[in-house]
Amino acid sequence: MKSIVVYITFISISLAFCLRCDYVKNVKDPKAPEIESSRKVLIEDYTGHKCGNCPAAAIALKYLENKYPSNVVPLAIHAGFFATVNSTYTTNLQTTDGNAYDSQFGNSAAGNPNGLINRVGYGTGGFIKSYTSWESELVKLLLTKARFEIKIKNSFSSTSSKLNTSITVKSLTNNSGKYKLVVLLSEDSIIAEQLDYNLPSGSQFISNYQFNHVLRGAVNSTWGDAIFTIGAVSNDSIVKSYTNFSLNPLYNPAKCHVIAYVYDADPLSPTYYEILQVEEAKVK
């Protein structure tokens, strides 16, 4: 792997928030460093529409996505108290899988907004990360070599609303242990209600906020399928195919992505649950 030159830039929310407050624009950072790395990182933003501080985390995530476009896979998980619906916040963005992750990892209990960076450090005090530390944690991982490669091939039928996806996982080095593959569906550009404390008092409720990278559910299962159960030597590969997955008719397939990641599935491993590679591809 070529050497990586990364300039660590701490996120200044007051500067990054020059975006309109009713949605998050896709603004390219002109000072983004050129990252020469096959390593990709899943950033999970645990959020909810009743969380007034959560739009700040969404902007921070967009900032990182724009600055490291080839290395960041974003995912917004709506779970916990702040994601529940009521007569004001009527759009339900929770999922069974997102609630399972939140229950396992304790994010909403720790107070949203917060997130996980490749789920590094499970079982330690610093496992859950404040959004202001996401970039520094990301950069640490981008200085390490990728251990797996993932390729996604999707086909979608507009007539039947069926998705077929084929995931190829290749081991780039000798890997001992047990590994699983999780395949998820996310959707961009969902318009719904959001509370935003960055706005003046009396106008903090947004009826047409744009949500991006929203977890819609698992294509295979919450905790995935076993792919390498006794380790893998360099260049070992495996293909997993998932056919006739039905997209909810309320979803916009043109705004949906398939996200696939490999994680350490050995409960005795010191890096249990850590995501070792992730990839995403448009549904259509």
C-alpha cells in the first residue's frame, strides 16, 4: 500500500455550519488530502429526530464524507428515545436491526449524538465516540493496511422492486480467526421532521429536514453470515449472493445503497465486533 499523507484537521462546527440549516448540502472540501489507501471506514451516526444536537453530527459526518470520499462509508442509525415517534415527529426511521445495534453497543443510552468508528474498541471505555473526535479516529485507521477487499455487484428490477446483490470478499493477507459479512440497505434524501438547536428559539422544529445515509435494514441478517470460520490465507475469496430482496415501495431505489462489511466475529478476540473492511454501492 502506498504511503498515506494525512493532514489532521479538527472539526470546527462553527465553520462547517455555513450550510443551510434545513438540510445538509454536499460541499466538497477543497483542502481534502489525497488518501492513497484501500482501507475504508464505517462511521455510524446514532441519531434521532427529537435530538436537537444531532444535526451537528450529521454535518460533521458530511464533512468527513466529502473530505475523505474514497475512504468513508456513512451510516445513520435512528434508535433509542430520540428516534421514537409522536404526534409532532411522525416519521419512523427506526429499524429492527438498528435497534439491535443500539441495544448491543449502548449508544443512545450514552446520549445522542455519538457514533462508532469501525466499532473499534468494543468493551472499552472509549468505544463510543463523540462526533467531534470522529476525524482523528478515522485518520488512525487510514494509516493501517486493509486486511480484506469487498466488491459489490447489484442489479435491480424496477418492475418487481427486487434487488439482487453479489458480494465478493477477498482476504488481502493471512487472517486468523472468525469473520462474518453483514449486508445492509441505506437510503438518502428522506424528508421528515427534525429538531435543531442550532436554529433560533421558536424556529428549531424543521418539517422538511433532509436525512441521509439512513439505515433501512439488513439484506442478509442483523449480525451477518459466516464467511471465514477458521481464518483465511492471502488471496482466499468467497462470494455471497442475495436474490429477490424486496425494497419497500416507499423507498426510492435511486437513493438507496447496499453497504457490506466484514467484522471480527470471534467473541474471544480482543477486536471482537471490529469492522475490518466496508464497501457501498448504489442500488441503481
